Amino acid sequence: MEKITFYKDPAKRLVRPTLFSDVAENLARDIAKEGGKVQEKDRLNKNKRSQIRKFYDEVLRLKSEAETEPWENVEPLVKMLNAKAAYAFGRDYVSAGFLSFIKESVGQVNSPQDLNVFANLFEAFMGYYKMYGD
């Protein structure tokens, strides 16, 4: 799986041109493959869209909160996404690839602007995941 980097030039805060297209699509395809299929039901074992949607909704909620609350209050909640993803991984709800996606992305979120980039990446991911996932 490709390493996720938000910016082509971090100093200038220039978002990678392919982040919301190629990177998001490759990520969605890889994570969907990791989910696996249950043959008799043809449903994903891991990475069910409803499970991933919970994380996406949480990122959107935090993005909205960052618009009205001081960043110092929101940042710890963003970082807590790592713990929530680790829990979901431990319960076998999500794959290692999804856990990695969350950890790599959250590791780059240090401001409301970064959170916005993460939310946009997640939005693009969700669109492609509908095509590749359950």
C-alpha cells in the first residue's frame, strides 16, 4: 500500500494533485481487497462500509468542531481516532490497511487546515470504496 502524504510541498501547504483521485482510489481498492468475502453471503468480513462510515462521520464531526472550537480542544480528539481504529482492528472490524490509513493520516493532522485535507481525502476514499467495497 502506498504511503499517504497530504502535501507535495509541506512548507507551502500545497496538496498533492493526485491525493483525491489516484491515491484515494488505490487506497479504496487495496482496503476493499483486504476486507475479504464470505462466500455464502458475499459480504465483507472486515471493512464493512458501515464500520468505515463511522470513522468518516467522526472526521466530519471533528472538522465541523474545529471551525468553532479552539484547535487545542479538537486536536486530542483527532489523535484519539488512532485508538478507535486500533480498537476496531483488535475486534477484527477493520483491516491492517485501514488502521494504517487512519494512523498515517492522523499523524499528518496538526491544524484545522490539515484536518480539512484529511476530510477531503476520506470523502474521495468513500466514493471509490463504494465502487470496490461492499
